[in-house]
Amino acid sequence: DAGVTQSPTHLIKTRGQHVTLRCSPISGHKSVSWYQQVLGQGPQFIFQYYEKEERGRGNFPDRFSARQFPNYSSELNVNALLLGDSALYLCASSFLPNTEAFFGQGTRLTVV
Amino acid sequence: DQQVKQNSPSLSVQEGRISILNCDYTNSMFDYFLWYKKYPAEGPTFLISISSIKDKNEDGRFTVFLNKSAKHLSLHIVPSQPGDSAVYFCAASALSGGGADGLTFGKGTHLIIQP
């Protein structure tokens, strides 16, 4: 069985640009969450979707948005990129929200 | 304000001995706890979880203990193996409250298994 897949794996963007990150959950999982991890910190919660509806949002600015599609895949969008948005972005899927979540390998975003 | 704290940034243990990783939390709404292991350039890997209705959960070499009154949990790895060298994250969620806030992670403990 395929695990959680994220694309792209690495990305370099310029300040002010926007970026779209993609995630495909484990088959049968209906919940997808997004996390941001910066060096030396644990993953920080950004969004949670379940059955295509937003279930929760972390303390991130409105430049961050996400959606979940009918096939349960998800996109994370970040507008007006700042240098501080450079981080590893992790997608996690689970059968139910906040139960055992399985992570993808992440997308390393570098903003220059 | 950190709601999940892992106060040891690193821990060195000899191969074959027991590794004990600690985690404290402050939010009394947390009722579900998880441990993850992370290698460089990979996403976190789920290890073991525990609900607040239990005080112990075991899976092979991994055992998690939960002390609700002290708001403390620990992960025991016995025996420790070289492949256990990684960063370990403690995470918590308020499952019974709908879990709208996702998982809250600690900063991690870097476990180093010495040969």
C-alpha cells in the first residue's frame, strides 16, 4: 500500500511569490492535516480537513489556505511568500481526525 | 506558551540498554498522546499511542507510560538498538473535544545509541 505522498519534495521560491503543495493520503483515510516544521522545532499545526471540510486551523496568517478534494487529496497554498515561510511542510493522513496520523516525507520549501 | 514539553534536547544511551524519553504537557484537555520517530530528510514515523483512559501501552520494544495526575508521559525502548538513533517527538491532542487543533508536538529529543 502506498503511504502518504507529497509533491514536490523540494521547492525554491522568491519572496512575494505563491506556492501550491500537494498531498495524497493513504487509501481509505479521510482526514488530512498540514504541519510546518522549522529547524529545531516540532511540527506546528496549520490545517485539518475531514470529509472535505475544514475542521481546524492553527495560528497561521490568512496567506495560508488549503482545500481537500473529493478523492481526499489536499493542497496547501501560501501567498505572498516571506523568508520566514522557509520550512519543511508535512502532510499527514488519518482515518479519523487526530488519531494515529501518518506523515509524508514532506516538501522542503526555501524562500529566497 | 509550549503546551507539550520535551525538556531533554538530546539523550545518549548504550546499545542494549533502556532508553527513556520524557514528555510533559500543560493542557488538561489533552486526552490522546502519540510518539513519533524522525530521521533526517524524512517525515515523522508513528511509533505508539495511548489514550488517557489507560496508563500503559506496549508494542514490542516500545512502551508508553502515562501519568495523568502529573501530566507526564514517557517512552521506554528496550533494548535500544543502533537503528533507534533518531529524533523522537511527543504529540498530544484533545480527541474528545473534536480535535480541531490537530496534534500539538514537543520540540523533540535526539536519541543517540552508542555501540
